[in-house]
Amino acid sequence: YCNMSSSGKSKRKKSKDSGKSTAAAPRLRGDRSDGGPLGPPRVPEFTVEQLSCVVIAEATGKEAKMEEQVASGSVCHWIPADTAEVFLTEPEAGIAWSYPWLRRQLQRGASPFPDTLRKSRVALILEAQEHSLSMALSLLCLREDAPFVPVSAALPLSSIGDTLERCKVAGCLISKAALASIVARKGEEGAEWNRGRGVWTVEVHDGGEGQGWPASFTVAYGSAGSVTSVADSDDVAFLLSTSGTTGAAKIVPTARLAYLRNVRAIAASLSLQTGDRALSLMPLSHIGGLSCSLGAVLVSGSSILVPSTPSSPAECITHIVNPKDGVTWYYAAPTIHAALQVHLAAQPPSALSASTLRLVRSGAAHLDSRTIEEYYRLFGREQFRVFPTYSMTECMPVCSPTVDIDEGGGVGIPIGPSVRVVAEDAGDDEQSDQEVTILPHGSVGAIQIRGPSVMAGYEGVDRTSDWTHDGWLRTGDRGSMDPRGRITHAGRAKDVIKRGGEQVALPAVDEALLSSPLCRTAVAFGVANDFWGEEVAAVIVLSDDGVKEEATVGRKGVVESVLKAAQAKLPAHAVPAQVLVKEEGDIPKTASGKYQRRRCAEVFGVVAVDTNAARAVRLAAGVDVDETPAEADRVPCAALHGLRFVLALWVVQRHVGLLHSFAWSAIRDFSFNMSGFTILAGFQMAIAARHRPIQVEERRTYMLSRLASLHALFLLATIISAALAVPWMVSIDGFDPGFFTIALILHSTGFLMLLPINGVHWYQGVMYVFILIFPAVDSWARNVQQGNRRWALALVFMVVALGFNFFGIFYTTPLPWLGTFIAAMMAAYEWLADVKSGPESRRLWAVVADCLSLFWLAMLVVSALEGACNDVLEAESTCFDSFDEFANTTLIFPEDGMFRENATTPVFVQASGRWMTSVNVVASLRLFDPLIVLWVYALAFGHGLTCKLLSNDMLVRHLSPLAYPLYLLHTPVAWAYWYATRGMQAYDWFWAVPGFPFPVAGWELLIIIVAALALAYVVNQWATPILIPPMYRGLDFLFRTICCCCTCCPVSEDRMITLDSEGDDGSVGAVSIAIRRLTGTTVTRTSDLTAIGLDSFGVAALLGILRTSVPGAREQLTMQRLRQCETVGDIADLID
């Protein structure tokens, strides 16, 4: 839609050429409105400059004059001639206001209105759920030329009073419900909330066509007209309180003309028609509610449906999916979209396909791409559009897609004011007005706006602090512009954040915290929150009184006192969710001494803790929050931990225990355990790092922590194995101590397994390679497009791995396993996207998990039946007392000559057993690997009988942490048992055990398993925490030496995590960093230790890493104390 003109400018064409625009939304019911005296609403023309600047063509001549006359005249003229039959319905309340009836009500003098409030500023104080009454009162105020101030009755009474003062209102109109709420709170500070102004309660019609419309106004208390309102020379429609563009709370007056132009632009961008029906979700104390739910519907002649409880997602969903209600669109903040999607995902596909919804509009905060894609997954792309937009209280709208122009990955094109993007160090600094630099397309800078749709100025504030010298408003936002004029929003630039679409002025939070005498310094900052967008946090420095108070009531008591003082002065959404206590020197500052709010979350390691709302939404939707948690806390079912121990146990039985028959051998030789370990490793490592990739500067500590935790225990197992091997090696003629020493050293690296030491440990080097490549692969793989492409790549990697295995690339090297590992990572990323699916999908995966479990059992039965056809051993004894006795046993083999008779080599016998059935051939070639990936994927959802069995508390909490030490220690325990019961003559087991199990009886196998578990427990309980710190330091030295010539893992000088020596929150941050180093996951104080990605390491490895890197951990943490901890906060409390 843009072409470069000869003047070097790009102009939007009026023709049908629309570039890469998406298909126009379908025309649903009715015709487009004629727009009344002004004609149909339309998106204004604009010009795209060569740099990042879009200039809106302003109305001139007769068109401008007509706009001014309509805006200043009767609000009836805002309604087009062609309209829907009904303007507003609230079915549960029996409200239905038709357009003809509404026109009569909006004639001046048609219905009561307090005489003293006409053409005076009026506060409308209502409960958040009273949308219909709020719209009625807003229209009456527009009719009476009375600028209105919407105020939520839920605000603190002192805040309500301050708003009345700042807006200089003459009186208040209040609903009965709001008045009852305020009267009940009169004991609070600021009980005289009306500040001497008259207060009128609103009586509504009860029955008839005017059901719910204001019928009369009664003075409740205060003296009518005791406060004189200011005269509004600029014809103000309403005033709203905002945090402003520079952080301080301000009042925004919106002119009638600007309001009319803006709502017409919104209606045009959405192509609203008389057949459209909006669903009212946003309160009218928000600019979005006034502009979209009221204004855009009114000027387009369409209709709106009001739920009885707009804040209830469950009720709203019933209207969205009910075709009889005819809802075609709604406007909401991202948090509301997220809550609705939880309930939408629980709807059957038939209900979604029957819905008349054609678009959703989002505003108030950034709408992330995951939410957008979830909408398209639910409703498709052919007949449905998502409109991410950019607006401000000072000007709504600023940017939006249209039905003909897509958003371009951002927030669309300017449809209200002119927009430019300038260098942040110049154009957004009032001291540098003469040096404004408009940036090239694609460059991120400060967004500025200008035009008649922008407010003229804040109430009582000099324009110079918010406007540039050439008339552009500094928005305080950052973004970029493409050559077509489409804007991409890049966040806030200054001291304002948005929590759930509500602006929070951080300086105001500072002041509220400082109102407590216990606080000397306060710096509020934002923390990323997957549900709210951002949440408020703060760091404070205690005053002398605060220090004394801390000695009496403790740090938590002091923080609670400071928060209580702040709560009396702040709305609920602005109260900090967490407060840190630090020293003045700990708070990051600029060179000039200004506090750096943006860096606080990073410096102090603060992550979101305000997750109760997300949890409540899921509970209301009937979703089990423990099994399907919100985005930030999604973790696979604990069944995967139970599966890890089952796989370790399967390894043990493959290496220890007599093969009584070919059938029994066929069952025990079913080879899926190493593939299972590989797939679990890739899947769970990717899940653990789900919050964000392992950054380049974090890679070294991540690798060190993981390798130290694994290698410390591996070295211990190596020492034990070597000690058992020495007596046998010495007894052999020609024993070469030099060779043994070299073998031991090479084996100790973990990458070169030599049989004289312990050949079972061959997989150790494979695991190390996984750890070394994971950060780089993770950074690439998580960006692969969701869906079929991810699954296709997973399949490709698996085929490559199977190819290495099939064509003879050595089984014990990493090459045959890397592809499977990466494929499992791909599956994990897809699972993270799919876990938000509805209950039908989760039930489907439960069936898949259980069916695959039955498939594995069936394969074992088939293999056993096939093996049984080969007859059994002719030995009377089930156990051999010597190697010779076993070797001389006669075996009966098939007559086809597949195996030799009277075999004397145990390796040959075992290999024959492994390959004797077709099922085991398929398993050994790892052709079952794709099914194992699918099995793990399905088990991660946590539903079905298999998950229930594998999620057993004993299995998950107590046995699963022993899986890794059991894998390392079971063969040394078996050797020791064999020596103790059979003597040294069975030396061949050193060579044969990787391919043939120790031929001991079943009851002896149980003894060995119990002994190995006991040793694993002892090692986990005491040895691992002691061994990890020196191992970490040794590997750190090695890494530093290697990284001197390598840039992939930069060397950091700070190995010890710094924390406030007495700070509760500092300890939480330090523990969080240590956990991220070990697992890659991001945690909060409330994170459950069983769900933070420890995998097979267990708390023993965590204890070792904490002792290595967190001051105070060595003195305060023991294994016994750590096992009593359930959350990250419990560990921090122990350290403190």
C-alpha cells in the first residue's frame, strides 16, 4: 500500500493494492453504517517519510468544520443513520436499549440530571462490574456537556479523594453498590473521601424499555454545588488519571473532538458494521473501555453485549461461543486474553467453530506472539484476526492493524496521530530538543506523537516537560518503524511499567514506600511476569528506626510494616509483590548517581512471584494447576523421574542375574534403556532451560556445575572399580603397572572407557558431550518454528542417529546418540507449546502413553515366546560356583546352525541371546527410538495409568535421585559380591560384564540391588556434597585454561555468587543463580524443589553446588537439613 514518490516520500495508495495485507475480515450481518453527518468512519491518509516518521493527513475545510460541529453538538449526531436494532444488551439483568430509544434519551433534557452538575466536572464512582450503568452515565454527561471523571470504587479512599481534588470535580454520581462499599470502609485513612463535594446516588429504572438506565439522582450527603468546577474552554469530554509519560501521576483531559476522531478511527480500523456485536470486558475507568466498548460501537451503529460479571472469564466464554449471542469481537488487555484462552482451550472444537467471533483487539500492554498464535490455533486464520495495538491514555488509538493491513509483526500503522522514532539520547530528553535525530527505518528509538487526536496537555502541568520544542509528545515508549510505516513496540523507556494493562508510576511507588519511617531509600522496578506482563518489585534501605525495628521483629516484620504503609496510598495493582532489603551501595546507579531501575531485577536476580492470579484463572477453568501449570511454571509430570529410575534398574538386571532360558534372556536383553536415558536427558534439559536460553556468559558455569556433579561421583566409582581390578591384574602373569596406570588415567576422563577398569561406564562420555553442546543447540533449536517443522527436524535427527548406529559407527561413541538427544530437545520445545492444550488433548496423550506402555509389554511377550522356541539350558543348577562350571555347560541350539553347540565363550552365549529374537534385533538397532520419544512426550502430560504408577511418591522423591549412582555403582557391588561368594577365579567378568550378566540367582540379584542402592544412598548423602566443590574448582581451572583461546564460553572472574550477608531476598537470589547454573532453570522463592529440573542429580548435587558458590551455605546446609526443604525459599532461610 506504499509507493515511493519522486519527492522521496512513501504514500499510502487509495487503490486496492495493499502489499502484504491479510485477507479482509468477512462481512457478517448487516451493511456498513453510513456514518451519519460525517460519513462512514475511515482510516486517515498518511505519508511515510524516508526516515522513521509517519505524517497523518489532517482534516481541512468543510470536513474539519463538520467534525467540530458534530463533536460540540448533540451526542445524538454521533450515531449514524443506519444502526443495529439494539445498542446495548445485558441479558442477565434484562437490559436491552434500542437505538431509537437511546436517541430519545440523549436529547437534552430528556431525562433527569442534577442541575448543579450541568457543564461541570462530575466524578462517576462505580463498581468495576457496572458496565451498563457506567456507559449510561458517560453518555448522559456527554449530553449535558459535563466533563466526567470515571473512578473505580475499589481504589483506596485516600486515592479517590486525591483524584477528586486533582480533577477539581463539582460533585459525584455514585451507584448504590459503590456507596455501600465506601461506607463499609469509612474506618480507613481518608474516610472523608468526597472532600466536601456533593454526592448523588443513582436510581435506575426497574422494568420496561429503560431497564437499568438512570431514572433519578438523590443527594446522599455533602452540599450540592459546594465546590466550584473549573470552566473547560477546550470542550473536554472526560478526564482520566494516568501515570503520564515520565512517571508522575497526572490528569489527562480528552477533548470531545479528539474523542470523536479517535473512536471513528478505531471503528474504521476494525471495519465495524451494524451487524457487529462487541463483548464488554474493559471497565470505563480505562481509556480502552471508553474508546472501544462505548465510543467505537456508538459511532459505527453496532451493538455491545455486557456480561453480568465482566471479570469472570467463564461467563464471558459462554457468550463468545454461543452463536445466538452473536459476539463478533472484543477488546481486552493481554492478561484478560490469557485468562480467556485458558477457558477457550477447554471448549470442544465444535463450540469454537460455531462462534461468530471474527476478531479480537488487544491494548493496554504488549501482546506476546504466543498469545496471538494460541488464538489462531483456536479459531484458525481464514475467518479470524488478532489486532495487537498501541495506545495511550493521552491518545487512543496511536497504532493498529486494519482489516486490509496487517500488523507486520508489531502493532500496525498509525491511525490517529503522526508518529516518529527518534534517537533516545536526544529526542526523548528535554535538554536536547535542538538535536532531534529521526532514526532510519528498523532502528529502535523513542516514539513521539503529534496531532489533533493527541491531548492538548496534562491538567495543570507545563507542556515543556512533556513536549518537544516542535510540538511532539514524548510517549516514554520505545519502538521502531518499517518502510511501510508499521510500528514495532519495544517497551517503556522511563519510569512507568504496565501490570495487566494498568500503568504503574514507579516514582509513586517510591513515595508510598518512603511514607514509612522505617524506610530511608526506596527504588521500585519492574519484573517480567508471564501473566501480568510485569509485576512491581522494590528494593529499600532501612532507616535508623528501621534497623532498630528489625532487631525486634525481624526483617520480615519490617518489610510487612513498610508494605502496609504503602498499601494505604497505592491501588492494589501498584503494591510491590516483593521487597528486598539492601545497603545503599548495593543499588545500581549511573555515573551521575541516578538509580538504575532497569538493572535492579538483573542485579538482584529477582524473578516473578505474583502467580496467584494465573493459578486462580486455571482453577476457575477447571484445569488442574498442579498438572498443567501456567507458562512460567510448566514442568513435565513427575512420572519422567520415576521412569529414569526404572531405566536404571533395567540396566542393573541386564548386567547381573542368571539367564535361565532363552525366553528369559530374550526378555532381559530387550534394549531400550540407553535410548531412554538419551531421550530423557534431551527432553528434561530443554524443559529445565524453558524460561530463557543459557546465555553465552552463563555457559561456562552451567557446564561446570553439571560436569562437576556428574564427574565427582564417576571418579568415586572409578576408584572403587580400580581397587577391585588390582587384585586380579596383579595375579596375571606379565602384569604391567604402567599400562594399568595409563588405563586408569584415561578412564578417569570419562571419555575413554577401558574394560580393565569398568566397561559399563562407556555412556559417561556421551553424557558429557550432551552437556557441552546443549547451550549452543538450545539457543538454535528453541527458535525453530512451532509445529510440523519441529517434528520434522526431530525425525531427521533421529534418522541420522539411527544411520550412524545401523551402518556400524561405534555404538559407544557420542555420534549415534547426538541425533536422538537433539530430537528429544525438539520434542520438549513442542511440548512446552502443546501443554496449554485443552482437556481433550491431554486425555488423548494419556491414551497414547498407556497404549505405548502396553506395546512395550507386548514386545516383551513376543520376544519371550520367540526365545522359548529355542529350548532351555540343560543345567540342573540355576547358579554356577565357578567360571569353568558355567563355560562347560552344554547348550541346545536350533538345528539350523545359527549357534554353535557346546559354546564355551560366555560373551558369545550372551550375544546369541541378545540377537536371538527379531524384537531384540529391532531394539538393538534402536528402531524403537521414535516411539520412545513419543512415549516420553505423552508421559510428560501427567495423565493416564502409566503416569500414575510412575509418579509414585517413593519412586519419585526417594529412589529417582539414586538412579545415577545406581548406574555407576552396581557393577562394583556385583564384583565385590562375586569375589566374596565365588573367589577370584571369575576374573573374566571384568571383560564380559558389558555384554553378559553375572550368573547369580534371582535372590542374589535382589541382594546386589539392595546393596547397590544402600551404597548409592550413602554416597548421595555424604560423599557427593563433599566431592563436588573440589571437582568444581578443578574443572574451573581446566576451563579457564582452555577458554583463554576460546570465545564460546567467556571467562568470568566471579565464581562466588554475591549476596547480602543478612538479606533474605539476597539469599533467594543467590540460591536461584546456583540452581540456574546446575539446571538452566529460573526459579522463585516459592518454586518446588521437585520441579526445578534437578533430573537425576537430586538435592545432593544441589548441596555440592550451593557449598561451592553461595557464601554461608557450607556452614548452614547439611544433607539432612536440605532434604527437609520443599521450596527455594526454605533453602534461603536456612542460609540466613
